Amino acid sequence: MGVIRSPGHALRGLVVALLAALLLAGARSPAPARGVAPLAPIVGEPQKTLVEPEDTLLDVAYRFRLGFDRVARLNPGVSVWIPNPGTVVDLPTEHILPDVPHEGLVINVPEMQLYDFTRRGGPEIYAVAIGDEMDPSLIGTFRIGAKREHPAWTVPASIRAEKPELPAVVAPGPDNPLGDYWMTIGNTTYGVHGTNNPWSIGRMATHGCVRLYNDQMAKLFAHIKVGTPVRLMYESVKLGRRGDGIYLEAHPDLYGREPDRAEAALQRLDALGLASAVDAARLRRAIADEQGVPIRIGTLPPEATTPATSRSAS
């Protein structure tokens, strides 16, 4: 007499057989090629402008709300103070995004640039001034603390020791170096704020705070909420991609924190499986020139030319 099997027993047997077949097929399939981690995307496009009569490069930077240092470095053959009217000036309006999660505010200190990732459609990018070598800007991850409109400036004792002519408190107004808006960095005494000196933007000009042009600070202040993440990072050499190109963007190592930058960049590329895809001499030259814009240094292999993924936090 034959054994009568229940439908459930037969179904379990079929599932086991299918799983075994799948495992066997997987064992016979070649191992997938090692994936190449995505490089950061490039945003913006190169732009040029003409020097107008009586312009300095400070005026050019202000007109386009760019950082002075980046404009000057990108145009080494142009006189900073007396450029000839009609001279073509390259503008640093193309950027490799920082290699960190794209959330909140990101300030890349040596780049002297702030990325606002709180807006839809890609980051809004602002030039900033940072702390000098004696009073460097913070590095770390914080949240936006207290916000103040038309802030008074309580002058730190260390600054009054340098400039005893300053009052203990500078009232709001045109003489106040904080400008019209202030956002505290975490629970520190440092902040992101405006300025009464637009020529300082894109320079090492503060006692550790981060300054923006006043109109851009007003725009930022209007929508950034208390508690928004703010990351101050230090990345003087950035790696990125556009199409099948591998790009490098280099800025001065302002605080001397990144020795052997070329070797470090090559190690990063090797970890991504891309060391053989770049021209090492071109990479070293791009780092030495510190032009502050993306420079092509190689070509992605065919298996790595799928669209880059965003580093936006999910």
C-alpha cells in the first residue's frame, strides 16, 4: 500500500529542492567583480567674467559672492589689485561635493565653503571666512544652537587684550563684525554669522567663527532651524567624478594638518580600486597647483561608469 503524503509535505519537499538548486547554481557562478565605491559627484559649471574698470579681484569675488582666495588662486596671472579692464577671469563655480553624509550644513574649512544640504534639488553653496592659524575654526560634528537677529558682540578678553580700544560690548549696527544674524555652533562660543567686512570672505580672517556675506547669511538664517546638524570638516583634497572622468580638487592645507597629500590621495584611490586608472603625475601636479576647481586626473574603468550614488542620508 502506497504512502499517502499530505499537500503540505509535498510543498515542503518542492521548496527544499528549489533551494538546493539555487545554492548549486550560485556555487557554479563566477564570483562578482569587486565593486568600485562611488566617488563624490561634481556640481556647478565653470564660468568666466571680464574685469570692469576700477575692479580689483576683491570686487570680482564680491560681485559673484565667491571667496577671494579661490578667485585669486584660480587666476595667478591676474593682478589682484590693479587688473586690466577687460581681462578674462575664471570663476571657481564648479565643486566636488565633500565626502561626508549630505545632510544639514557641511563646512569644509580649508575650502572655505559651506554646503547647505537642507534644501531640495541639491546643495546651496556659500563662500565663508574662517579662523586664522592662531585661532583656527572648529573641526567636528555639532548642531545649530541659539540663533540671534541683530546680535550684540561681547568682545572676548583675548581680543580686547590685542585691541584695548574695543568696548566690552559692540552694539548691533554697521560697526558690528557679526553682521545682522548669528547661529551658534553647538554649545560653543563660536558661530556662523554675517559680517561688516565683505572683503574678508574667502580668507582666514576670524577668531574661529565662520562668516558669510550678509545677504547670504540672511537667507541661511531664515530657514535653518535650531538643532540642524552642522559638520565642520577638514578635507583639502577632494576626489570626484563626472561622466567617466576621475577628478581632483585641491585647496591649501591652511592649518598644516594633512602631510603627504598626494600619497594619501593615491591610497584612497587604491582603496576604491582606481589607482591604476589615474595619472599619478597629473594628480601630484593638481595638488601642488591648488587651483580650487576639479581637475581631471584619470578615466574610470568600464565597470565603474554606472551613475554615482548620492551620499544623502536616508
